[in-house]
Amino acid sequence: MKVLVVGATGQTGRWITNQLSSEGAGFDVKAMVRDRSKADFSEVVEVVVGDVLKPETLKSAIADCDAVICATGAAPSFDITGPYQVDFVGTKNLVEATRAAGIKRFVIVSSLCVSKFFHPLNLFWLVLYWKKQAEKYIVKSGLTYTIVRPGGLRSEDSGEAIVMAGADTLFDGGIARAKVAQVCIAALGEPAAENKIVEVVTSSDAVEQGFSELFAGIK
């Protein structure tokens, strides 16, 4: 399977790209980046320059891929249109490019609490609201999707087990970016992950489960 990682040089996208391209993972990996100078991946990763806000760049980037993992997200800034442009319009552009290429499998990193309009994160130019609108667009797109909503993202992996729940079930907690990457990659090969929204955090009280079991537990 050849996988395009969009937002590959972001903090979570980099974890996804490196795990996909690790020895023995069994994937061919294409990393789409806006700035090639930041793409310091292993030599087995094919790097392509593209921008979700420039639809004309997506056709060649997505060509010959079997699946897409989207890990884009608006960076904090004074641009009030940032989340609308990146998290909503950019995702719509990517979905349409994926459909046009005949690719069915689409995985995206969203966020916990996107359904809570009165959430502090929406003070950042309605970022959760626009992620939610992107999710709605994906669900109606006809693509085979998995929407991954992680809790607060951490750089370090504490080794805690993953807790996975259905949409609008978890409202706090955190998770290491490395584990979010694992969830996204596992979703590509798990039939039980298809057409589901999953919320993920980790907990010291959780019992370690395999991904087949975790995804199967979400109805």
C-alpha cells in the first residue's frame, strides 16, 4: 500500500511519516510538504511539494497512492481565517482530490471536543468548529474514512494504554503523538475502522488491547 501523508512535517505528521516508513512496516510512503527543506525524512520516503490551499498541486501529489492520511492543522496566528482556510477549505480540497484520483481510504487527525462550540479552543478563531465542519464533509463524501479525534497531544509517550471511544464520548485526557500515529496507521488495515469516528486518549488504568479489538469496540 502506498500512503500519502499530508502535513508530513507537522509534529504529528512527522510521527506518522516516520512510523509508516520504518523498516518492516510494509508501506510505500509519499510525504506532501509545503517546504521541501523541512522534509528531513529517511531516503525511502518520496517527498512531494503541495499545499491543500492550492488544489492544482494536489493531483500530482496524490497520484499512484492507495490511501491518504491527513495531519494538517492551522498554526496559531493572528490570521482569523487560518482555521477556516486550513482545517475546512484545505480538507475539502484534499477530499475532492482524493475522490478524483479514485482513492477510497482516507484517514484524518481531528480533535477531541469538536462538537463543543463553547470550548476554550474555539477562541482560536473557531478551530474546533471548522474541524467539525470538515468532518461532516468527509462523512458525506463517499470516501471510506476514519476520523481520529485525539485528546491533548503530548511529545513524550508515557507508555499508558490507549482508550478508544465513539464520537462525543471523551471530553478530556491526553495522548502521545506517537500513539496517534499508531492509531492512524492501524486504521488503514483494519476493516473495523472503516467509516468510524474514534476518540483516543491514554490512561494508566486502561488495559492494553490490540487495534482490532479497539476499533471493533466502536459502534
